[in-house]
Amino acid sequence: MTGWPPLRDDLRGLAPYGAPQLDVPVQLNVNENPYGPSEKCAADIARAVGDAAATLNRYPDREFTELREALAGYLNGSGGSGITPDMVWAANGSNEVMLQLLQAFGGPGRCALSFAPTYSMYPEYARDAVTEWVVGHREDDFTLDLDHARSLVLERRPSVVLLPSPNNPTGTALPPEAVSALCEAAGDGLVVVDEAYGEFRRAGTPSALELLPLHRNLVVTRTMSKAFALAGARVGYLAADPAIADAIRVVRLPYHLSAVTQATAIAALRHADELLAKVDELREERDRTVAWLRSRGLTVADSDANFALFGTFADRHEVWQQLLDRGVLIRETGPSGWLRVSIGTAQEMESFRAALTEVLDTPHEEELR
Ligand SMILES: *Cc1c(COP(=O)(O)O)cnc(C)c1O
């Protein structure tokens, strides 16, 4: 060991993941739902947390039985059918769920696979779980090149394949045939379809939940952070073969889901319809945003999520900075030259359009593009 603190060699010099948290008027950078819970819903959550407070001397239900039942019920009304509580697992955000999957099913001598550009946390789970990271490519329009994907799976035999649908940061959803083909190619390796943005998918785009009865190696993860407007509560979950949910228990920390978290999530799920009510509005706002960006001559990836990836700019950092100077925070992410904007309220999107119009119409536009 050299240096202080005695960090793992492969972690030395690395920066922690995270977008800038800046206090600006229009925050469109981390794909949050711009609408908070109603007063009634917030009061219900506060009451549930208040009840839990009286028993905080005790450890919480380690198996979060009531929450699993509520999540199974929700999934059966959100693209799934026949999902039972023993098929559900939950943790502090779907990030923790996926890390646990890598801890349980990855490890030394094994590899995990995804297709770039994709969510930048995936290689970090692999690294933290001491799992080799293998990355394939996507087509120029960010759809999956299925022949390439299948042959990479057959060649590398990953124990976990991470397939976001819709993908972040591109917004690209996966057709069910592709998910099925990769489940078959993966053999006993797990295929994790990360549906963090599943509720925002366009009409006619099915959820991978429908495929659960067909593939025992398929895992579908969801989160309450995005469409569900509950990012601050940190609740993510999965549905899979009960044997998979059961196996994760070996690597989870004891009582990983606090009594406060469980009470919050259960109360929020009683208000699912209300919390999700703005999803249709956000989908329309997304389609309007995509159309407007295209009308400005920009290239925009087709999006099934609550964000749009657009470009391309010779100096994307300068465009990002100029928007920030006008009080609009978006995300510098994705392949070089591209920027990602999360979909906010109609008013926030108006501010975004006004700011971007100013930036694009300034004399040095040619240098930015
Ligand atoms: C936001 C996001 C998640 C969910 O994160 P949480 O930990 O549940 O808040 C998962 N996957 C992708 C691709 C995301 O963008």
C-alpha cells in the first residue's frame, strides 16, 4: 500500500458519481418528477412515519413483507401479471438493488455486460462488486444492434447483462423480442431490464414485466424516484424468479430498509394514482420538447423517458454553461457533443426554450454547433 488513506488501488484518484447540485431556478438535470406530492399525500406519509417513530427502538421488518405486497400489487397494475410478493425485492433506490445483484451474481472471475452509451453507474456497480466490466456498442440512433449484442453475450458469457429500457441518457426503449433473444442467449446469466423510466414509455411500448413468465433469468427493476415523484425517499425494487429475490438476501445488509423508508413507501403506494397522475402530462411535454428541438435544427434521440438527448455541439460545455448563466441547469452527459434535458413543468420548459433560443441565436452560434 502506498499513500493515505489506504484506498483500493483501483479506486485511487476516482471522483464520486453525481451531477452538480446547484441552487438555480430551473433544475432539469437529474430526471426528477417536477411535481411534488399533494398536501393530502404528504400528510398521509407524515402520519405513517409518525406511527413508525413510536417503535424506532425496534429494528424494522427485515423482510419488508407489507411493502413487498404493496409493490407486487402495484406492478400487477403496471404492465405485470401474476407477480407475487416473493418475486419482489426492494432496497434504497434501484441503484442499491442493482449493486446487490452484482454483489450476489457477479464477483471475481465473472463479468457484467451492457451497451454504450448507457447509464454511467453500471460500470461502478461492477467495479465495486469486483466484477469485470464488458461494454458493447449501440447503433448510431442508440438502438441495440441485436446481432452484435447476441454474439457478445455468447462470446463473453456474462453473469449479469444490464439493459436499461428506456435507456439513460438516450431515452431508447427495447423491443420485447430483443429482451427475449438476449435472455435466451444468456443461458443461466441474468438479464436485468432497468425500467427506471418504464412508466414514461410511449403508447404501444410494452414493459419487460410481460416477459417474466417466459424467462427465469429475467429481472425487471423499477424505482419510485422518477415517475413516482419520490426520489427523496430512496426506494427501488425488482421483480424476478423468487429464487433470485431469495438469493439477494445473502448479500443485503441486515435491516437495510429502515422502518421510516418502509412506512413512507407503503403510504405513497396508496396514492400511486395521484403520484403518477402527471406522467401523461410529462409525456406530452416530452414530445413537444423533442419536436421543438428538431424544429430548431437539432438532432434529438427518440425518447420513451422523461428527458431528451439532443445535439450535437462542437462545444457542449459552453452551451451548458450559457444555459446555466440564464438559470437553467441541464446535464452534460452522453456521447461527446450531446446534452440531456429532463422534462419539467410547462413553465420550466418555456424557460428552457427561451434560454436555448438566446444561446443558439447569439452571433457565435456557428462555433457552438
Ligand atoms: C435514475 C435511474 C435509476 C434509479 O435510481 P434510484 O437509485 O432508484 O433513485 C436507475 N437506473 C437508471 C438508468 C436511472 O437513470
